[in-house]
Amino acid sequence: MCLSSKDTNLLLNFLNEDTCGSSLTFEQISAQFQHNISKSDYLRVGNALVLLLQNRDLIPTPQQRLIILFLFNDMYKTEQQAIHLNPFAPVFVSILQNANGEHLSTQKHVHRFISPVTLHERLFVKTLIDNSNNLKDLTKKTPNQILQAGLPTSDSDLGREELKEKVHERSKQLPVLVQCHLPAVIDDPEINHYGFDSLISGPRQRPNDSRQTIERLLTSNAMEQTIRPEFLRLVPPLHECTIDELVWLSPIDQDPFLFTWDSRMCIANTGNHEIRQLMEKAYQGALNLQQQQKLLDELDNDPNLVYHIGLVPSKLSILVENSPLISIQCLLKLISSNQMPEYLSSLLNTNMSLHSMEVVNRLSTTMELPQEFLQLYITKCTKTCDETKDKYLQNRFVRLVSVFIQSLIRNKVIDINDLLVDIQGFCINFRHIREAGTLFQLVKSFELQTNDTNETMIPPATTISTQLTANDE
């Protein structure tokens, strides 16, 4: 709850012992205060001013105290808000109760409230509470002008008693323990009683010492340090547990062989952190050969590492395009994972490219992929070729897809009977491309091998091949 150096310097400029009485009017002080300090810091600044007001040796002049009392009212003055709702209304009550403030030498005060006040300060607070037309005239004057001209005296204590009752009602809402505390910084009642401070350092050195002391108090947590009564809590007695009660297991009291200590606990795993950083780079772009090899080696050494490097299904498509080898290695480690169907679904939603087909082809030769997934992926590839408008890009896609399907057929990964019609239609549509013709011949030879007993179901391969050759010529 300490103040910043900027706010502290602003308050010390306002409370400069040599110039605060004549340099600025209250209206000018209010304008500068509201311009430089935000409303969210009003309570923090107000608590700092209370700390100064409780120690008369820090602010010895009445001009300084008048400025502080004015700021208490100025921070929370609104037309709708009553004076008793001001967070610092208890300060005003404490000042108004101090009816004999002019006899400072004989007055006893409690240091949990503010230091003894003078008659001018008490009348000034009454003017602030009344909020009369006199207050508008006072804001246009300096503290010296107010002290020289004096303030009008009022014998009516109605406003004071009403404020005291309302503040007392609000204080009842606070816990008793909160109200019973003393500040850590306590005013010395013997200060300057015999003039020792002027004999030691002289009157010129005292303001500098006070400023340094105020700066250290306000920039530290002195406002939070309080002396409170200790709230004693009795230790509950220990009872023997019954059969139906939960018993806490303690490794010290129980059999040590029942517990196994994890030696990796509380040990920073810098290797995992480095691998996670490499994975983050892989999501952003391609890794160099050294980084890629390090990541692959770590995945080979620790198969469970793939669960701790931040790979989720939503990021798989990015990883496939940037680093297909790493994607293949990660998916192979995730075969037994419950999220494997989600990773395959993400791979199915990935845009068709050389990298994505390379990943699917490598996975199909290493693990058994669902036939439904392979059929959907092939259908997506052929559909992408049909929908591509750019002729150059379309021809490139057709060559890639043709070679990809040939690899799946030769490795006996897919059941060609389920896709026979679609693949033949794809080859006929792009019969002018050599790879599509080769794929058609492969499909036709497979068909002849499996359906040699019913050759009339599909036209002979030579007829369609001849048609493809004629169209190419």
C-alpha cells in the first residue's frame, strides 16, 4: 500500500514547510491534486496523509495541517454524498471532539487518533462539514490568508453531534478486531518540548530531515504495519478414529514399504522445456535439420514424451505442413492414445498436399489405419483435383494423387473393390495425364485378377486403354 515516488513528491511539494502557506490557494491545490492523482489512488493517498497527521513532528505548521484537512474533504466531495460517507470522516470527528486544542501543552491525546489540533484547525473542519458559502470563499485563499483573517466561530454543535452519531453507526459494521489496532509509527509527545532538535541540527536542517523521513515512510509499507491483538485459536483435541472414519496416512507412522517415492518429483525437467520450445517453432515454420533430428531422437528415447510437448489435434494440420517427419513420428507414438480418432479426423480435414499424403502413406505402411478413414481421404483427394481451377496446379495434384493411390494399392493397404468405380472415373477424367493412365492400368489388372470368372461385368482394359491413348494423341 506504499505510494509511488511521483505521488510522494507531489504531496511533499504541497506540504513544503517554507512555501505551503503562501504559494498556492486551496483551489489551485485541488486542481493540481486531481490532475496528477487518479481517483483509484485516493484511499492510498488519504491513508498516507493520516499517517502524517498523526505525527506532529513531521508536519509542525498549521498551514500543512490545513492543506491535509482540505484534501480529505476535496477527494470525496460530491453533491450526492454526505460527509459521514467520507472514508476519513472519523478524522473530522476526532478534531471536533478536541475542544481544548489551543492548550497543547496540557492536552493528553491517544496516538491511535490524530495529534492535538488548534482552534483554527477545528473551525476549518467545521467549515468543511457545513459546506456553506464560506467554503467557496476559503478555496480562493492561501493557508496564510486564512490564518491571518481568522474563521467565523459557530456555537452550534448540531452538525458535529450528527456526524459523530453517523460515523459511530458505520464503525459498528466493522469487526471488533479490525478496530482494535494501533499504528506502527507513533508520535513522540515529548518532541521539541525542550528544544533539543534545534540545538542538535538547527532549524534549517530539520525540514530536510523531515522530508527524508516522510519519503521513507510513504514509499515503504509503514501504512500497513499496525499493532493488533493476537487472535488466539485453541488447538482442537485429538480423538481416536472410529472404524467408519477417514484416517490420514502418514509415511512416518505407516509401513514405509507401502509408499514409493518418485525421484523425479520437484526436479526441473529442462529437456522437456527445450522440446516444447522446438515444437512451438515447428508450429510457426520448418525446423532445420539439426533441430528436427534432436526432436526425433528425443521422441525415440522417451515414447511418453509426446504427451507432454503440447501436441493437440487442432495443431496437427500445421505440424503436417511444416514438419511431416515429426508428424509421422508423433502419430506413431499416439497409436494407443484415446485421442487417436481425433488426430485422424484432424488429418482428414487438412488441406490436400504432398506432405499430408506423405504422412498418410507412411502411416498406412506402419500401422493399420481404418478403411473408412482411407476411403474418405482418397475421396477428398480426387474431389480436390476435380475442383481445382488452375490447370497447372490441377495436373500436379492429379500426378500426386495417382502415385499416392498406386502406393496404397501395391502395399495392399486399401480394399480396391470399395473404390473401384470412383478411381476408374478419376482416371478417365484425367486420362491425358500419364500417371492417371498408369493408375488405371494397375486398377484394371487388379480387377482382372479378382474377377477372372466374370469378365463381362467391366469392359476389357484394352478398350479403355486404347481410348486413353487415342485421347492423348
